[in-house]
Amino acid sequence: MWWKIQSLASQSTELFVKKLSRNDTSWADDSGKHQAGFYIPRPIREAGFFPELQANNPAKLHIFHAECTVLWPQTGEITLSNMRHYSNKGPETHFTGLPKPLFRDLTPASLILSGRLAQPISDCSYWIIVLDSATEEAELLETALDLEAGFHYGRFEPSRFEDASRLARDETQELIERLQSAIRNGTLPELLAEYADIPNPATIAAGARKEWLQTNGFTGLDPWAIPNPGDAIMEISRDIEFRHYRRYELRRRAVELVSLLADSSDLTTAVVRRFPEIDRVFLSASQQRKNRAGRSFEHHIAASLKAGHIRFTEQAVTGGRRPDFVMPDLSALRSKKRTYAEALVLAAKTTLRERWKQVSSERLNCDVFLATVDDRVAASSIREMANADIRLVVPEALKSSDEAHYKGQPNVLSFREFFDGEIRKSRPFLVIAR
């Protein structure tokens, strides 16, 4: 599918991407709903990506309408789709006439990707692909277009698939030139040694926090001073830090691969014969990236707790488990004399899937909270966590998002609510007097 997306993007003059909300997809899972389609935000409608809407019914001048022929590459269907804007009801435009199966059973925060074709294909001027957020293609799209954690919708130039930014182009070209020079001069081992070590997660995390603090005018990640501490943690860990990490990763892995192949005069033979070594490089890169993501989130939560002068112990071993954060400390957690509210456990997982079930066994006669920045958690999983007495802590933007499924769930708190309600109000003894 990814090669097809790249091919269609190269034939398009402009791209439109939207993160799907519940209103965009619920009709596909509920046969009782008659409105089948997703909504086009007003800025996209007014920007001219889709055909201009016309009010051509004198009896109903409040209804603006347009049609467009759409290719759906995933099913091979061609639809004569309709766009309808009721100017007396709201700013959005309803896009209907589309293949229902593509929108059924989607993971929260899935994406639609559409392109306006330079030349029609089968009389179609547009193409649309639906990407479930749990798929590799969705992750590739987010990386290719540098979609940040707070992304909702946007228009993009197709060239973004080749180069995400001028800075990335410049850095990539510099690396290419260094590699070419090292091959000519026989200094590849020295370059490999220079780029061999990616800074440890704590160092990269500290650099990302420093950038966010300088940009936003704060001296520390103090949850009492920052209005939306969860949003700050999400932006630092998912956007800024990942951008920093990718620069280090590219240098190291590129030099490793070039070093494997540089001595061969026949590239094809070298790739085939040394494929196991090449495979190990990519496997190592994948494992390191996954490990970094989890530790990154924990580092920023710890920095926020420290900046807020909140008593906690990190990675304390108890009962064969190692909860990410115990408050106030392990001795209090183990005490048989304390009350239920005099201790709590806070686990941290960037992505949940079924991994949240690991947290339920960490119950030790206290509240158990699970912090995450995952916007793909289904409502059914959230209810399962509630039944297991697990309360979720999510960034403020995700708690109120129409695309995630956290809104209105009684066992979901924002980071702001967690700090204000569960710590300052319910457990003031956790905050050290300044």
C-alpha cells in the first residue's frame, strides 16, 4: 500500500490529510445512522482543495453543494461523491458517497489521505485512502509528513514525501558528503566510531526538554506553573525528542550500512551475501527505537514530578514488579498501617494495546493510575480498564479530543486533573513545601 500512496502522491498537485473523529466514522459501525460520510473542516473547504460549493437551488439557498469523482485505491471503486454544506447548521461540509467498509472498525485517530490529481485517472480528479492508525502505513505517513502529536488536519505539497523539511535536506546532504569523503580517504572506521554511540535516552530527553522550555519561556517542567502539563510532556516526547533521536539514528545506521557494503565492487552481490548483517542493523534500529520511546515518556514525567516538588520513588521493585512511579515511596506503599489513599502507583506507557493488563497486577491496596500519550485506545478497552480499577491519565488535548475516545469516560483524567485533584487536593502530603 505504501508504494501506491507514494505513486499517487507523485501524480497529485496537493494532498489533504485529516485525523478522523468519532463523528467521521461512527456511521459505518452503526446501521441506525443515515448520514454516511466524513466532515471537511471549513479552512480546507475555503482553501480550494475540493471543488467550489454552489447554492444552485433557489428554494434552499442555505444548502451549498458540489460533486466530485473519487478513486478509492484500496477497493478499486470509483464513486460520484457529494459535498454538502448547510450554512444554517455549522461550518463543516459533509462528504458522502463513499465505500462504507473502509470506515468500519477503525482504530481511534485513524487518518484519511486524499490527493487532487494533476491529470485524471479513470475520469477521477481525486483519490482517497483510509489508513487505520494501528497500521504501519499510518506510521509511515506521520513520519513522512512530520505530523505532530496535536495534528488534526492539513494540506501538504506532495514533495513532502521526499523531504520533510529544508533542515532535513541539509543535514542529509552533509551526511552523504561526509560518507563519500570517508570512502575516498579510507576513513570509514573513524566515521563509524564517531557516530557509533547514540546518546542515552536521558541525555536526548534533557535536550528535548531544554528546547521546549526555551521556546515556551519556562525554567522547568513544573506542573503547577504550566497550564497543560500533559500536552507539554506529549509534545516533548512525541515530537521534539523523536526529531532529535532521528538525527542521531540516521547518522549511525547509515554509516553502519555503508561500512558493510563499501568494500564490494558489486552492490547486488554484497547486498545478497551480507543480508543477515544488514537485517541485524535494521532489527537493532527497531528495538532501540521502541526502547527509547518508553523510557522517554518516563523521563519527562519524572522531570515534571521533580519540578513540582512531588514525593516519589522511580522504578521501585515490589512483589516481582517494578512500577514506574510509587508515591510517596516504597516503605509507605508496603506499610500495613497506612490508609488506602496514603499511597498511589503511577505507571507510564506510551502505547497501550494489551500492555495495560500488566498494570492491573501492580495493585497494592492503593489507587493505580496509568499515564499514556496513546490516542488510539478504543472505548471498549477504556471500559475494561475501569473494570480493573485502572484510571488513565492523558494529555489535556487528548482528554477533550473528538478523535480519541477519552472524552466523557469517568476513569480518564487529564494530567492537569491528576496533579490538581489526586495530588494537591487529595494527597497534599505528597507535595514538599518550598
